[in-house]
Amino acid sequence: METLKRHLLALEEKLLHADVRGSAAELNKILADGFFEIGSSGRVLYKEEPIAEAGIGEVEMALTNYEIQIVTAEVVLATYRIFDVTKKQHSLRSSLWKFQEDHWQLVFHQGTKSI
């Protein structure tokens, strides 16, 4: 389980890097078809929405307290905290990962502002 946790954490951290956030091809590898997110702003985002040429924007965030819960052999729930350095804001995060097409893909993500 620890190996899986490290692997999914690495994928979550990739999503914070400018080179991945700026590449539709890289995002498509990680985000499953049908992926959607409920952002900490309350806005719902879908993978099908057009990604700007510059990607989904740069962020400076610190990820902590990463934990996983195995739902099934192919589905894992990840929970963690994020600190947005730019906005000086904490949020709780949850991600639902599914193993499909021989790799893990993100199918759902939610961010909730916290104190």
C-alpha cells in the first residue's frame, strides 16, 4: 500500500507543476475521460472544457497530510491538505483515482476551503 500511496502522491504533485499544467497532452494522461472537479471556489470544472494554449495556469502550492483509502482494487480515495502560497489559503482536498488502461487516472477532485 505504501508504494501505491507514493505513486499517487507523485501524480498529485505532478498536477501542481507548471510543465504539466501547461500541457494538454500531459493533463490528458493523468485526467480520465469524464473527469470533473469541484474547485475550492465552488466552480465545477470538466475535462471536456477547452484548455487554454497556456494550460490551466501556474500555481504555488504545498501539499501535506497525504493519505489514501483503498475503495476497490481499481479505485482509491486520496485526501490531503494544500496551502496556496500565492493566496495564503488552506484547503482540504480529495481525489478519486481509478486504475484503467494500465495506469492510474484521476476521475474526480474536490477542494474545500479551510481555516
